[in-house]
Amino acid sequence: MQRVGFWVCATMVFASMVGTGVFTSLGFQVGALPSPFVILVLWGLGGVIALCGALSYAELAAALPRSGGEYHFLGRIYHPALGVMAGFVSVFVGFSAPIALGAIAFGRYIAAAWPAVPPWPASFVVIIGLAAIHSRAVRVSGVVQVAVTSFKALLILGFIVAGSLAAPGADFRPQSGDAALIVSAPFAVSLLFVLYAYSGWNSAVYIAGEVRNPGRTLPLALGLATVAVTFLYVALNAVFLASAPAGEFAGKVEVGQVAARHLFGEAGGRIMSAVIGLGLISSLSALTWAGPRVAQTAGQDFPALRWFAKTSETGIPHRALFFQTAIVLGLVATASFEAVLVYAQFALVVCSLLTVFGLFVLRVREPALSRPFRCPGFPIVPAIFVAGCVFTVIYTCFDRPIQATAGALTLLAGLGLYFAVRGRK
């Protein structure tokens, strides 16, 4: 099997993180959090939590190097039932929902740039096109991923520099009442949006079986890419907030287009919308590549799911890829943006919470397990991630009970799937 190295893994993590969330979620934060200082604290805190998660996952991936992500980790640490639950969430929510959200945002940005182009056809074209590319070979996926991610990185850096020079400015100093906002329910729910924007810091562990020297490659890729994205996110949101009044962003999905229009005029806004839309292809590509590996690994473990384990002559799990694509197309055709985001992120945060807590379990239960990489700052670093997830989950249950209930039902459905497919492995 062809294997990939550090740069492909790092660009995959970077691309998975820098996508829909940072160009869409600010519009759902500024209404409840009217302070620019609190918004930047929110994005900085999200980066700290993501880095703590990345370092924790890096230890698990180095010690248990197999594709599948949370499916593999939870099944190995706790019980196969939790592994199947996480796999179910990954297939139906963890990858399909973010791809659908990214495709919806892509369509809206393209429509903002070219009003004659309806958003839905553009969304469908990018989904099907990327699925076709990633059905070829691992080498092709790696080349495409590095190319589109490099384009995106240059785009964002260029936008930050140009926006910093053109933006009228904003007051980022702390104001009275900011401390109360930071411990409020709206801050916790907004953190859910921010964690969604940071989601993808663990994407390379889903292809661990296709990575050269995973014990060294994965920790470097996860850690360095997450740090880079954190600085990028804080700077990008500062430019957004400095470019236009906060009320202009409220409730808007295409916040990048709003900022670009204020910074560069109508024509510049349309051009920037096109560029941002094309930049989203990078994250959609990374998610399209990684997602099918979860169903493939589950198919290798459970006879009832063997259909998903079938690969093409080049080693691509093409059946799992086409199944994921069908789910994505269905979500794009039927779901609303904000509802899908909160619902998906709730279920994903629970799975990530269980995975990082598993680091404590493994340290106690298997102290002699070979660990090519150890999480620095243990136990504080994983404890920060766990605390951030618990804080978000609890407040979401109170503030968005419908989406939280839907997420909990999805987790239960995953557990039910285990009892339906279990048998001799």
C-alpha cells in the first residue's frame, strides 16, 4: 500500500480545520456576544482546547496506530460497542455533516460571486467531483490535498494582510461585563461553533494505517498544524470584526463575503467570495478522503458490515466513499445550516471527550504499552480538553435541547447498531 508522510498529514489537518467554520460561524456569535474582546477570547480558547485534544490524540495514535479514529480508539480502550457508536457518529455525522455544511457554504459563496449560479447545483458539483478524485488512489489524494491546501493558506494570509491595511479598526480592549459574558450560556454555545471550526485537528488519525512512521509523523502533524491554525483564526476574526459593524454579520453564513464587501467594495467582495468558495474545496477534500476509512475499518471487524471493507485495486474503500457521498447529498438537499451544525458538533464532542478520557484509562490499565509519543503536560493537557468538552455539552443541553436530544439519540442509535451487527469477529 502507498503511504504518506508528514507534509501530506499536516496539510490534511490544516485543510480539515480551516474550512467552513471560520468563514461561517462568526455570524452566530456576535449577536449574543457583542464584545470583540470576548470573541477573540472565544477563538483563542477554542485553539487551546483543540491543541490539548490534538496532543492527547497524538499519544493514542502513536500507541494504537490503525485507521478509524474514534471507532478504533473507543473500541480498543473501552468496549467494541462504544467503538461502533463512534464509528456510526463519524460516518453519519462526523464527516458527512461537515462536508454537507462546507458544500452549502461553497454554494452560497459561489452564488455571492456569480448571482446567476444557483447555490445548490454548485454544492452538488463539488461533492461529486471530490468523491471522483478520491476514488482514484492514495497518491492522487495526497497530491490534490497538498495543492488545494497550499492555495488556501496563501489566500487566507493574503486576506489577513490586505484586510489589516484596509480595515477601519475595532476596539479589542476588555470592557465591563466581559467577564460575565465569558461564563455565560451564550459563550458556551458559541464555543460549540468555535470547536466545530477547529474540528479536523484529529483528521490524520483516521488514515493512520496509511502513514509512514505514525509514531513520529502524526504527533508532529497534529500539533504543529493546530498551533498554526489557532494563530490564523484569531487574526482572521480580528480582521472580520475590524472590517464592519458586528450587526452586519449577525445571522449570516457567508461572513467572509460581508467583510470583503466592506473592505474592498462590491466588486472586491464578489472576487473574494469566489476565492473563499474555492478555498473551501481544501477542507471538503480532506474530509472526503478521511471519512470512508472509518466505515472501512468497521467492515474489517464485523462480518455484517463487510460490504464497506471492500477496496478498489488501488486500495481505496470505494463503497464506503460512495455511501458517504450519498449521505452528504441527502443532507445538502434537506437540512438547514445552523441546526445541522449544533446537532453534529454535540455528538462529535461527546465522542472526542470519551476518547481523550481514554488516555487516562490506558495510562492506568496498560502502563507498559509502547508509547512512541507521550502527551506533554499530562494529566493537565487532556484534563483541559475534557473540561472544555463537559462545559460545552452541559450548556448545550440547556440552551439547545432539541439539537442536544437529536445528538444523544444518534449516539444511542450507534450503540444499537453494535448489538445488531455483533458476532464472531
